[in-house]
Amino acid sequence: MTHPLRDLVQEAFAPLGVLARATDHFTPRQGQTDMALAVADVVAQGGSLVVEAGTGVGKTFAYLVPALLSGERVLLSTATKALQDQLYARDLPRLVQALNLPIRLALLKGRSSYLCTHRMEMARRDTSMPDRHTMHLLSRVETWSLSTRTGDLAELPGLDERSPLIPLITSNRENCLGSQCPKFKTCHVNAARRDALGADVVVINHHLFFADMAVRETGMAELLPSVRVVIFDEAHQLNEVGVNFLGHQLGTAQLLDVTRDMLATGLQLARGLVDWQGVCAAMERAARELRLMGGKRMGAVKLRWTEDAPEGVHAGAWAQSLQDVGAACVQALQALDTVSEIAPDFMRLHDRVAEVAKRVDAFLNPCAPDAVRWVDVSASQMRLMEAPLDIAETVRERLMKQSATITDADTDLEPLPWHDEPSFEDVPQQDEQASAFDSAFPMRPIEDTRSRSWVFTSATLGDDPRLRWFTEPCGLESATVLRVTSPFDYPAQASLYVPRDIVRPNDPAHSAQVAAIASDAVRRLGGRTLVLTTTLRALRAIGDVMKQQLEGAGIEVLVQGEWPKRHLMERFREGSKVGEGGCVLVASATFWEGFDVPGDALQLVIIDKLPFPPPNDPLVEARSKRLEAQGRSPFNDYFVPEAVVALKQGAGRLIRTESDQGVLVLCDNRLVTTGYGRRLIAALPPMRPLQTAEALAQSLDALSQDFISRASTTTF
């Protein structure tokens, strides 16, 4: 397959190509070039490409270079806001400069990432502000709001993502006033959308993409039709993110939020016109009674909902409780009708309550076919959930078919009120020194009847040649598949140890034994350790024991949940500095992926057990039953592939560069005693096996000595 874009990409990645000339840090890698050429082919011809690119391949440049050189409008979706920021602020500008291309970049996040100045003013007048600290933080936000251009809260240092202030100063789909807002003209969300509509490359995240598919309100309904190339990085999260957005939810916290907003708005803008206290008390009472239907819970649980009511809940009482919520909504709607002309806030509140009533009706009716229902219950709230089993049908019917081609008609849209065409002054001018790619850079072709191009990539997408773990639930069975292995020398850089004599993971003593193994290893290494757990219970148990066992050792034990995630990450990375005590981080959930610590700060990763999905989870159960109905094995075709992907993600935290050294400890002897265990090990990078505890100790001692030796020769 030969085309101009392929030649340009080949030249860019050549040993003496433009990337090598632009930076001293670029080294040609065959895997990276192979991936870049495959991306170039699908960008030029259209279609779908799925690429599993092992750690160190350099997949970011491999998909960015052909996308940028193509001259097409590109939508780039990532898994997290942190990765969004990295791509927008670091990777893309570096490449645009290196390639000398006149490309406009834009960053677009969900509205809850941006300061809402209207709600900030409302928060200032709110007499129910939680505490003095929150009021002080609000003052900081108000000062920052005077200087920020983007309103992106990620720019504000020291703002805890868990702060109770954040929902008070940001909007969401439910409470945003839209064009009726008094701050509409200066709205940061609308400014970000305007930038996106005028940009050549727009960086979003998967949540935003699927939120738009679900409700068509994020601005991408206008953006996507004019985009020919769509790239999903960290694509292994697509299915789960999509499932969450394409279903239905109704939460008691959502009910209480709208009740709180209705009471505050009513008392501020229409005091005396409606019995706001009475109306809101009815809504609050209905929400709390609904929560009580789930019983007393110390922790979070999922209740199956296969019949008329969730398991353990009387069907008649359940239906009555939902009907009571609906009746309270009707009463609230009647009250809001009487004041709807006073302020746009009341019109939006009316829409929010009406949406709640609509969801109540939906949950009073039977579950949709090919979907599953359940109830999430915690000590403080309840969420009613209905979700499809996967996103396959949505991808096939709503993405691939409806976006097969792009023509002028696709971009001939009625501008939204906030949509201003960019002026010529806004367009970056080319450098006086012409780019080597000028003659082959046709930005925005006037007419294009080629198929849209879709690229899906991640370091972990399965363990079979067709990557069925990813392609089947995402409806991409017909996509071109490419697997590119990591260039790292894993036998030389990393070791793997599986304790043979540890108890089975279901034994009550398992967490204590994991903590003992980890504590001994940490003492030898001096910190620089990440302990990953599969459950929050194990997280707490292992964290508590390690704090006790390492007390007085000069090693700080960090436990997820005790500090904001950003603080934990920063402190851990500082742990390898000379003069600083070493660090251990005990973490779960989000730390299994996206937590990159290259170099000496992380040299030991310990995983407590194989990360199988919980078999009693309603969504997992429904997927298993579907496979059984198809005559397939749920264990071999679902549970093991899920564990493979999660295990590869966790193990991938260890080696991030060509010079990293480290040890991976998997505290689950099923890896060496079962057939599926050998399948899981085979899916990991080819690390050097350590057969005994003595061999583990020697490897850790060697790492420690090497670290001390190099640190002693470093000048600071």
C-alpha cells in the first residue's frame, strides 16, 4: 500500500528524519514505525484500526505524527483528564513545532472541569456553606477567577478533587442554565467549545465522548461531523466507560442535590411565593425513604435486580417508594411552574425535576432487552442502575454506519448561539522557514467522500491475536488488528517472583501474609515500592499492617484515601531523592493504570492477587450468562481475559523506560499451580523468574546497592 502520507511518515521516523533532527532524545524503533505506518494507512484510506502497543513502543508519537501530517481534522480521546493535559500541553506542541505545521489545538473537557462563575456567585450567597475552610477556599477560587483564561480547575494548585466546594462552583448537565445564564457570554465551557470548533486537533476524554452520545449536549454533536480522524488512546477503558453512560441512572444523591438547589434558589429569588420548605421537605423525605429500602450498610454493595424489585426488597414497598419520589417530583414541578418566569434558574430546575420524574417512570417499567439492572447501595446513598452489557451495538449502529463518509453536507451546520467562526488573526502563521511537509499538507479538503478513520490503541487489549477481549464488546470484529511488542529488554531489566507457600487468596490470613512479604521487601529496598490491591478491604488491611511493621524504619507508608491522589503521587515520586525517606504506596483502583513513575522512585511492584472481576457483580453475572447461552465458557472467554488485561496494566507500572530496573511480586500461587495461571504469566512481559525467597532477597539487595552507589556519585 503506497500513498503520499505513508512516505511522509516513513521519512519522519527515519534515523535522520525530521523527528531525529528536532530532538536529541528520539531513537528510531521499528515497532513505533510499524504502528505509525499502519495508522497512516487507515487515515489515508479510512476504516478501523486496533493497535496493542506494548510499553515503550512510543504509541503517542506513532499515532500523532500521521494524524498531524494528514492535514485532517482530528478528534483525540483519552482515558483521563491527566492524560488530556499531557497530550495538549506537552506532546502535541512538541510535535507541531518539530513538524512545523500550522495547526490549531484545543482542549475540551466536561463542564464539571470548569469554573462556573454564576454558581460561584451563588455559593458566596449560600448560608449553608460547610465550614470556614471551604469559605477560605472559595475566596482563593474567586481571586483566581479574575486571572484565569480557561477556567480549568486543574490550573488551580492545592484544590483537592474531593473538596465539597467543587460541586458548588461547577455546573453539570442538570443544573447548567445554558443560554439563559447571566454569565453566558463569559462562560468558560462555551469558550472551550468555541476553541474546539475552530481547531484542527481537539483533545477530549472518553467520558465526554460517550456523554455526548447519550445526551447530545457537550458540543461534540457539532464537532464530530467535521472530523475525519478519530483516535482513542487508552482504548481498553472504552467499553466500561461507554456502558456507564449509555444506560440509565437515578441516585438519591441526585435527588438531594436538586432539592438543595431548589431550596436555595427559591429562598433567594422567590421567597414567600411558594412554600419552598414544604416542597423540598417532601422531596428530601422521598429520597431518604428510597435509600432506606436498601437497608443499613456499612460499606458499598450491589443488589441484583432481576425481578420487580432488588434482591431482599419487598416488591410492593419498592414500587410505592418509587411512586412517592414521582409524586414529590410532581408537587415540585407544580411549584416551579408558578415562578418559572422570574428567573432562568427556575426553568432549569423544572427541567431537572422533570428528568428525575422521567427516570422514575423508566425504573417502574421492565428492564430493556440486552440490558441489566442493579442497585448500588452505600451508607449515604443509593443509585438505581440500568446498563447495556457492552457498547458493540452502539458502535456498529451509531458510529460506524452513520459516519461512513464525510462530505460538505456534514459540515453545513446551523451555528449555535455561542459559535463564532475564528478570525484570520486567530490562525497561527507558518514560520518563515518552510516545512519539509508543506507541499503535502492539504488542510481541510473542500470535499471528501472517503470513510472516516478510527484508531483504537492501548498497551493492553487482550491476549489473543485478534484481541477479542476488546474487539468483541466494542463491535470492532472487522477492524484491522496490529500487535506491537515492547522494545524493553525485560529479562535483563525485570524479575518476577511468585511466593509458592503463600495461602490461597480466599484465606483470611492472605492479606497479612502479603503485608509481611511486602514489609520485608521494602526494608531491603529502602522504599520505592507500589503495593496494588484488588479490593478496598485488602487495601486497608495491608496498609494497616505495613504501617505497624515499618514503624521506625524511616520509610513512609502512604495509603490511598488518606490524601488526595495528586498529593500521593507527588510524595511517592519524591521518595527516591537523596536525603528523603523512602516511600511505599498501598493503592487500589485507579493506581493500577495511568500512574507512571520512571526511574529509581519505583523498583518494586507487589500485587496481592489475580484481578478477576467479582463473580457476584450483576453486570459480570449478566455477561457470563450471555456467554453460556452462546455455548461459550465464561471463565475462559471472560474472567481470564479480564484478569489478563488488569494484570498487564498493574505490572506495567514497573518498567517505564529502557534504563529502569525492578522486581514484580505476584502474591497468588494459582499462577504456578493452575493452567490458567500459566496463561496469565505468558501474557506478561518475559521477566526473569525468581524461584525462591532467597533469590528475591538477593535481587532486592542488588537493586538497593546499585541505587546507593549511583546516588553517592550524583551531584546535587
